[in-house]
Amino acid sequence: MWRSAVMAFVVLATASSCTWVQLSRNGDNVRVVSATEVQGCKSIGQTKVSVRDTFVGDLKRDEGKVARELMTLGRNSGADMGGDTITPASEVTNGERSFNVYRCMP
């Protein structure tokens, strides 16, 4: 029985260190800046992205990892919308975050 518990712990620990969200080729060209840095940029809209913030039941994932994955998804989504810059528009809540999308480069 204890072997099953140890095995489950090893699987969870290994899975928690993996990054499931990959930055797309176009997302790599999207920068993340503060709202004060987008003056003169064209607003394209807003995107809302989400990832799982729990493993099984109420076991929470690392908040930093969730935030990084949301930032990556925000960059990918911003690129898909034709943007080159995003700014956070909300805090991370239940594995979700909104971003404003802009086109700043000609």
C-alpha cells in the first residue's frame, strides 16, 4: 500500500515540474508590457485564457507555474489576434487571466 502512495507522489511531483503550455512561433514575437507602455499602440481587443489550477480534487498547482502558463497562452492568443504586445487586464483567478492585446509595431 505504501508503495502505491509513494508511486502516486512521484507521478504528481514529476508532472508538476513539466510545462504543458508551449510558446508558439508567433507568440514568441509578442511582448508583455505594463499598461503605461502601450500609449500610441492600436488596441485590438481582449483575450481570456485558462489552465487547470488543480491536480486532483482540491490539490492546487504551483501559482507561479500557473501564472507563467497563462502568460504563454496570452502571448499565443495575442499573436493569433494579430497583436504584437499584451498587457495583463486581470489578476490570475481560478486558473484564468485576461489580457489586452495591442499592435504597437508598424
